[in-house]
Amino acid sequence: MSLLNTAREGIPMEIVLRAWTHADADWYVSARDAEILRFTTERAALTVEELRRAMDELRGNEDAIGFAVADAATGALVANVAATRRDAVAEVSYWVAPAARRRGVASRALRELCDRVAEAWTVDEIRLFAHADNLGSQRAAERAGFHHLAGRDETREVAGEQWPVRWYARPAGALAALPADLRAVLAGPVVWETMTARFRPRPPRPELVGNVHMVPFVGANCVLIHTVESGWEMPGGTLDVGESVPDALHRELREEVGAEVVRHELFASWECLSSRETPYRSHLPHPRFATALGWADVRLVDAPSVGEGMETVTEIALLPVERAVERFIDHGRPEFAALYQLAALRRAAAASVLP
């Protein structure tokens, strides 16, 4: 075990997925240790040149995707994830470099990869198999929402050897966990006055973000706001000039809910197209922009703010998610109902990988 892993073992790592480049090939080849070679289909004799050719082939393959996984804070590479498609099923694979193990990287990367699969392909199920002795990989799969397909366990030939394997599966994408009626809401376009939006199951590119909306949680309850202007709402709003998305979500929750953010996750977005001739505010992207979506654990520390340009919050409700969903549906906002349900699922999944 490396000194880095010893020092930081158990501390969750925030990650990003990005495309592989030729410059990554040396790291990929050298990062694979004995455990990776034992429990994956990786060839020990793989060369940098072979890997670069494989990267080029991947870009032109409509039935395969692969990503480098990097530490969000440093940009350092930490893992590899990939998926292939056959008919209505995708199969995923992954490995984590030694220095990044036992920090929740595998399960986080798997969840993100499943979102990418759902966005790229129309598939019903995502599967993976793990060597029966690879207990760490099996636990990572379960934390990422996969369930064991006990009836499919088998001995199969892998890299010229007979492997006892355990099969796992999960529905395709975060939307698959929603009830069918709420899933249908997010599957199609949503129209708000001069704007048409489409849901995407991953955070947007920062330069496209014009708004951020969050589902706040206080313990087991979620927070809804009622405003004079819009009725029952999901807290959030427009980015100020030069403001980052994290700063905006902290400010909006402080202003509209009187809340202090303890932790948060941005997990999705609306891709929006405005029919207005000019942007809502001059510094915002237009006519195409994105709304960042997420959840946040918060503490209620103050009353909502009142000021020029702010919506007037008349009530704050703390409700179990099921009742929040019902309230939004009753008030004609099924898209918020779906997002609150989805945020609760994402929050529960995030809790499962905390040390």
C-alpha cells in the first residue's frame, strides 16, 4: 500500500470523468498493479502504443464508451471505467489505482458511468461481473446500486482462465429508480413560459450555467418554499455576475430558506432553450443555457431574506419526501415532484459510500 493511500484511506474523494487522451497512456499502463491484473481482463504485456490505438478505436465505436477518472481537486488520474452495449443491455467494467482505493472512488465512478450510459444509449439494464474472490469490487457494485443476480453466477473463461464469477445488475440510469409516471415527466421536454428544458442526468458544464436549483434536506425531511410569485417551488435562482455555481447555491439557500449548507451534490441539469430575444440578465448565456440541479443537507439558521429582485417567500415547509412529491403533483408541478424523489435517491446513495 502506498504512503498516499495509508494517509488518506477512508477519506471520500470527489471525482470527475473525462475522455482518455494519448498523454494518459503511460499512466494507464503503469498504474495497473497485481490486483488489477488478477481481477480484470487487462493484459500485463499491454504497451503504450497498443493502448493509444485502442483509444482511437474507442472514439469511433458507437457501442463502447470509456472514461478516465480523475481526482476533482487535483486532476490526478485515479481509475478507469468503461462500458459496452449489446442490444438492450450495457456491461460495465472498472478498476481503481492502488493509491485511490478505499475512498469510495469505484462506487462513485460506477454511478457516474451508469448515468453516462443512460444518456448515451437506450438500454434496459446495466450489468457487470466480478471474480468471486474480489469482495471489494462486489461491495462497490452494491454501493453503486447494483444487485446480485444469484441465479446467473457461473464459471466462465476470462483471459484464458476459468473464473468463478458473480453477476450484478441495476436499472439503466438514475431515472430507472423513479416511478413510471415521474420518470415520464423527466423523459420529455418541460415548458415554462418562454423556456423549454430537457432533463440530463449529470451536472452541466460550468460555463453554460445560468441558474442553480437545489433540494434541501433537514434530517429525514426535505424543504419546499412557497412564494408569492410562483407558489410551491424548489429553492434556487440565477447566478450573479462572476459567481460560481457552488457560491450561487450557498447564497440562494441562505436567501430563500435561511439555510447553511452542510454538504451538497450536483447530480443533474436542465438543458434550456429560451425564446426570449435577449437574455434574462446580460451576463447569462443565451439562448441556450443550463440549470444545475442538486441536493443539499442544510441547517436552518435564519429567516429568508427580503430584497429587491428576490422572490417573496411566504412559507417554508419541512416534509417527508413522499408528502413533498404529493404536494408538487397536487399543485401542477410534477417536474419538481420527480426531482425531489430523485434527489432523495441520490442522497441515500451518497450516504452509502461515506466512511
